[in-house]
Amino acid sequence: MTLRFFAHSVAVAAALLLTSVMGAAAQPSDLWTVTNIPVDATGTSPSAAKEAALSQGRQKAWAEVFRRITPSSEWSRLPKFTDLELEPLVKSFDIGSEKHSSTRYLATVTYVFSPTNVRNALRRTGVQFSETTAKPVLVVPLNGAAWAPESPWGRAWAQQSRRGRLVPVAVPVGDVQDMGALATISSAADWGIVRGLAERYGASSVLLASAAKSGAGLQVAMTHIRPDGRNQRSGSFSPQGAEDESALALRAAGSVADSLQEDWKRTTSVDYGQQTSLSVLIPFRGLAEWVSIKRHLEGTKLIQTLSVEELNMGTARVRLDYVGKVEQLQAALAQTNLFLGADATGNWTLSRNAAATAAAPPG
């Protein structure tokens, strides 16, 4: 093998690896999959112990899914489903690290829930929950002022990015295209500085999360940068029990990520007993754009039915039957770059142009 061929092969391999990493980074975490639930149960026989363990795991996984899609104010209302009621909510499961004896069963289990069955079950209970997934928040983990992906803090955020969430967390891959922005980023940055980085990851905002040791604990300073401004806050985390540096960093990162979820869930959690109709005018440029808009509307979970009342060359009028508040419908549509607004006379318009629909809805 010549040196030139070897160098070319390495470059190609590196490019393929980076493409693979970028593809993985771009994939949203699955909201309905709960991975690696530890189970440990006993029974009068191997099969009885296994069934008891899987039942135990289903309940743990169900509690995790419920917390993902409901605000903390609803957590005390976790429906106590029996095994018979819970089984239809689980679409599939996968067992790993299996160990067993004649009376005991241990494993880690991944449960995949059925979104449709979960939604239907929760609607019957009257619990308010959110079905609207936000655009990602791009988190840049810093050790002091430097980007440090291989530090415990950086690895903690990489783990958070793999968790299913209503507000997905993304972290920079750190390739050549990222490095220029990451080398100069600081808590003084504004949207103009981070916009290119955010757009690369499809993120609606950028969170600069700087961690520094404070004795045995961790001091975290956060700057959340959005198109409409920025805010800063901080927090302190002390070790619990036998937590080492990595475990403490993971808990701290999880706490920060959970706070992002809570704000979103409070805004978007819906009372499914409240249904409203809205007549909306939709301007479009060509058939392809109309088909794309209609597809996004039909994929918006808050919209129960869509009826086309009139269709012309460049406009359509539709009736949307939706659940929740109009502000929640606006937030859900904005995640697919559709902007719903009304003028002073109460005429509603839906457009891909945010400026065209910026008027506030009538009071």
C-alpha cells in the first residue's frame, strides 16, 4: 500500500466516521423508549421470577414515560395501571444482561411504548400532558471558559443528548466546521454569534453551560441564548452518598436539562376536554408547498381534524378542529416552521413567514 493511498483511505474513513457521527447526532432521541431499566425479582419458578421482574420493569418504565410528557404538577396523578392495563401500552421490549437461578431473575430491560395507546390511556384519565416536541436546545458544555467534550461534564451532556425528551438536547460534534465557533464562544455571546452553530443542529436556542469545581461539588453557570434575547442563571450541586465526579456531573446535567423540559411542558400540556374550531387562510406558492403545509398540519397532534373548505390557485381556507388553547396550537405549529396569527379583525392566517403572521390573536 502506498503512502498516498493510505492517507487517502484514512481521510475517507475519517469522513465516513464523521458523517456517521453527524447522522447520529442529528437523530432525535426517542420519547417513547426507556432504556436499560434494572429489574430484580424472585418467584416460585424461573418463569414466575422472570414475569415478576418484567412487570416490575414495566411499572418503572411507565413512570419514566409519564414524567417525560407531563409537568411536575401532574406527577402525583400518575395512573396506577395494573399489569393487564399496562401491557397494551408497551409495544415491545428487549432484554439484556440476563441472569437467573431457579427462584431469582436479574436483567436490564428496554421498553418501547406505543404512542397512540399511551395518548388514549392518558386522555381517559383527564391528566394534562404534552404531545408537542420542541426544536432542540444546543448545549455547549464548558469547563470554565473552554469547550471540554471529554471532561466528565462534557460526557454527562453527551449522555443527556441520548435521552428521549420533549425538548431534545443536542451537543456539538466538534468537527472542523464547529471548531471556529467553539473556540471563541463565551458567556458574552449573543444570538448573532451563535446563530450559525444553532442552525447547523436545527436548534432553537443555545445553552452555554459552564461547570467549575467548588470544593467537592460543582458550580454551574448557564447562559441561555435565544433569537429574542438571553438570560443567565447558576446552580450548585454537592455530591450525594458515594457519588464520584462523573456521577455528580451526570446528575447536575440532568437537573439542568429537566428544567428546560419543565418550562416547555407547562406551556404545552393540554386539557383534552377543551376542543375548538378555527377557520384559517393559508397562502402558498405552488402545489408542492400546499402539500407540505397540509402534511405538517395533519401531523400536528393537537389538530384532531382538518377540513379543506376552499382551495384556489394560491390560497386555501381550512377549518382546524384542535384541542387545548390557541397559544398551544401556535407553539406546536411553530416547531415545524408554520406560524399562525390573527389580525385585528380576527381573521387567522397560517404561513411559513413568521413576519406575515406576527400579529397577536384578538383578545
